[in-house]
Amino acid sequence: NLMESLDSLLCAEGSESLKSLCLKLLLCLVTVTDNISQNTILEYVMINSIFEAILQILSSPLSRREHGYDAVVLLALLVNYRKYESVNPYIVKLSIVDDEATLNGMGLVIAQALSEYNRQYKDKEEEHQSGFFSALTNMVGSMFIADADEKISVQTNEAILLALYEAVHLNRNFITVLAQSHPEMGLMTTPTSPIPTTPVTPLGTTPPSSDVISSAELPLDADVQTSNLLITFLKYSSIVMQDTKDEHRLHSGKLCLIILTCIAEDQYANAFLHDDNMNFRVNLHRMPMRHRKKAADKNLPCRPLVCAVLDLMVEFIVTHMMKEFPMDLYIRCIQIVHKLLCYQKKCRVRLHYTWRELWSALINLLKFLMSNETVLLAKHNIFTLALMVVNLFNMFITYGDTFLPTPSSYDELYYEIIRMHQNFDNLYSMVLRLSTNAGQWKEPASKVTHALVNIR
């Protein structure tokens, strides 16, 4: 009876505050146990589905503005109930939604929550740089650098990330929403008219028909930079992935990389990532490091979105070589680069990207693995990662002529490998040493030995 009443209240043309209370009650019911699958109350929510009520909230601009956030979080939680043990009706229903207004509504709610986080972080950062603290740090050097980091921590939003993951992972049609243009959030005013946006249909793919984003809640302003959910998400990831020292941030970074993996595996997503007609300036956050200057954001070039994804991966590779090595994240990161390269090779996309940055990041990663061999081998099988890195180089050597932009970039690749040959030689002697011993690393090390043939 309770479920039926909640459902009819959510669907009715009733009071908004009553709807809000219904959603809050449902969120309380859903999150009453630590492990959602042990929550037997949810059986009632499975039998009496409120899925349609949630979709209805997301498809109407008015109710979305009031309750969109709670509705999206509730849906993300319901999808995770006994996900792997039984048939969850919410998973089935979410995977076949193709209604444009609903999917766009969901995308807008997620984009807004993520850009709100990005904005808060940026404000904190600016306040932090301009304040008295910054002057003090400059005087006494970076003695207090640990406290400095504390100041910019803004509470991350895993619930929204989970919702984004479920949408991208379960619903093929949602991929088109990632590229839907909307003005940079943070500047929401009530505009007079909706803005139609026509996405370009890239290389021989037919996306689900999504011509018009029907939302009367986007401001029309000439100075506003156009953005989309993917850009907002990349910026968010670049902030979250900076600091993986505490476990909470580590999981958050992992979830970001899993979402990026789903995107990099999707054919249509790849088509708009690599589309030359869709260029954006993506302002990623870069970790302040002693050995590099903070890049100026003013002269960012307009490039296809895949360049921003690659930049994010290079940034991650460069900034996380530490004793507490996030092995799992590195493997996911290299896999994403690999998936993007496979698409470029298959479709012969010649991307104008500064590949040298990726190459030197990968070589430095190998160098790090070798110099910390004993520490790392105690915890991880570093040969899996080394093999993946070597195989990326093998792809560039063997198939580079199908996707590198110019003959000179091919020369640059050879130059870089020869210039850094010491690292490859050292790697070879290390894996040779371990593959001739009858230890536990014999097999993984010998795979790397074989993979190094091309480079050597």
C-alpha cells in the first residue's frame, strides 16, 4: 500500500514539497542497510515499480529542477539491488529507455551536479591562491604544503558518478547525451527560449535521433563557453584523480576510470570523440608539481574531445608514481589509451595530438617500475603493466603509419625510443633476469621479454 501511495503521489499533479518528501522517504528506505542487497524492504520496491514515476520527473523541466537530483540518485541505488543474483526490473527498464527528453533530463541533472563540484573546487582554489596563506607559503617555502591540500578538499559526489556509470554502462542511447551541447553550467539563469542543438553525425554511425535538447532552462549568452556532459565529467575526473592517497578518493578515481573505459569501448562515443567538426577547449586541472610550471589556460587550442581524454590519461600517468602505487588505476588508464588507439587504427583517424608527451610519460613509467622493482614486486605484478606499456609502443611501431598524423611524427617516435634506449635495455635485462629464474615471476616476465623484440 505504501509503495502504491508513493507512486501515485509522485505521478500526480500535486504539491511539489509532498513529492520531495516521497523521494526523501524512498531514499531513506533504500539506504537503511550498508549493503543494499541485504535490504529486504527493497523487494517491495522491485514488485511495485516506481521506475515510470522517476522517468516522469526527469522528463519534465519543472519537476526535474525540483527533484531531479534525488530521482537520479534513487534510480542509481535501485539499479544496484541484487544486481548479479536476480533479475532486477530497474536494470532491464533503464537499458531500454530511448525517450529523448528523459535521457537529456538525466544528463542535465548529472552535468549540473558535476559542474557544481567543479565550480566549488575552482572557487576554493582561487581563494586559496590569492589569500594570505599563499603569500606565507611563498615566504617559507612549501613547509606547509600538506595543510595547503586540506584547504581545497570539496566533498566528492560518488552518488552522481554511480548514476553516470549506470547510464553509460546500461543504456546505449545515453551515449548521445554525453555530446549534447549546453552552455557551461554554473551560470544558470531563467532564459526565455529553449535552444535547439544539432549534433553532427560522425563517420557512418546512426545515433538515436537526438536533434533537439528540449529544455527551457538553459541561458543563451554569447560569452558562455559551450560545454557538454563529457567535458564536465573530464574536468571533474581531473580534480578527483589528482589525489588518490586516501581510500575514498582512490575509489572515486577508479569509478571515473571505469566510466571512461565504457566510453572508450563504445563505437558511437569514439566517433564523436574523434570528430574533427566537434572541437572544444577543455580546461583540465593539473596537479601543482615542483618540476613543472603551471600551464596558462588562456591559449588552450580547440581540439577533438579525444585529445582531452588522452591529456587526462597522460596527466594521471605522470602524477601518480609514488610508493603507494595505484596499480589498478594505472592498468585501467593504459587500457583506455589502448582502446582509443585501436579505434584510430581501425578507422584510420589521424589525430593531431602531441604524441611525444604520451611516449615520454610511458617511458618514465617504465623507468619508475624498474627503479622501484623490489618495493613494487612485494605488492603487485608489475609485469602486467610493463607488458601493456610495451604493447602500446608496439602498436605505434607496427601500425603507426595508419594513424600517426605525419611522417615526421613517426620519425619522432623512433627518435624518442632511441633517445631513451637505456630504459628499454634496462627493462630487457630485468625481465631476462627474472624469466630465467624459476621464481613466481618467470612467466609474466618472459612475456615482456618477447614483447620487447620490436623495440630492441
